[in-house]
Amino acid sequence: MDEELLGGSGGSKSKISQMCTRISQIYQATLDKWTPYSRTRWLSTVALLLVFALRIILLQGWYIVTYALGIYHLNLFIAFLTPKIDPAMDFDAEDNGPELPTRANEEFKPFIRRLPEFKFWYSVTKSTTIAVFCTFFECFNIPVFWPILVMYFLTLFCITMKRQIRHMIKYKYLPFTHGKPKYHTAETGELQDI
């Protein structure tokens, strides 16, 4: 009798597990289809951010949610700008993988981000969706004096970006491909990024 009960509950757990696995696969397949369309993905995320901002402005509340979202987005942006292997933290000079050149005569090594563009977009979109969801609940509408939060965020942003720009100048890297020189190859005449 006990075996029948265990078998019966195991079967329903199996069905639930299969259903969750199938939903996860569909979700992942959808994300995989969106991967090449970075401009469309970012435009939809900007639209979502505008909906969030409009909701905050019209409802005159949820400033602490907005502040938390801004801090999280700043953290993601810094991870997006930082190389995967930070030259400031590389204490041993062993070959631990790709590194950034620090002198003009060193060999070019590609810039690999700590947070890739797709994961950056996905995290921004997911966090903004959660923030929009939070604005539907009054328990997240904690009364605060919002100008202080704005001033604190702007101060934090300026200090953080100043430190990041100094890091970029010190270790001579540019995390964006726009504006980098392109060279023609001798054999094919095609443009090649460096």
C-alpha cells in the first residue's frame, strides 16, 4: 500500500518536473532567438524603463524602489565596463588567460567583459520588470525625502564613474568597439577590427 502511495506521488512530481523543464526549455529557446537582435532588445528595455519612470512620476511614490534599481543598474554597468581579468587584481604574472596590453609594444589581446552584453541586458530587463511589479504593492512605498536619494545617487554615480575612467586610462583599455581603428587585411582587403 505504501509503495502505491509513493509511486503515485512520484508520478505527479515527475509530471510537474517535466512541465517545469519544458517551460524552462521554451523560455531559454526564446532568449536564444532574441540574442542577435541587440538593438531591438535594448529598445524594448528602454521602453520598459520609461514605463517604470512614468509610473513613478504619476504615482508620486516608490522612490526607494527606484533608488535600489538605480544602484543595481550602476553596479551592472560597472561590471559591463570592467575587463573579466582585472589588471589591477592580477598579482601573479603567470599566464592565467587573456590579459590587456599595458605597453604599446605588447601584443594585442581582446577585451573580454566581466559581464557580457546579453547578460547585462537580461539583468537590466529582469530587475526593471521586478521594480515595476513592486510598484503595485503599497508595502514597497516607503516614505522618503526623494531629493536626498537623488543627490546621493548622483554623488555615488560620479565617484564610481570617475574611478572607472581612471582605471581605464591607467590600464589603457576601451570597452567599446565604436571608434577603434579598423585595418584592411593584405590578402582579402576586408576590414578587420583590432
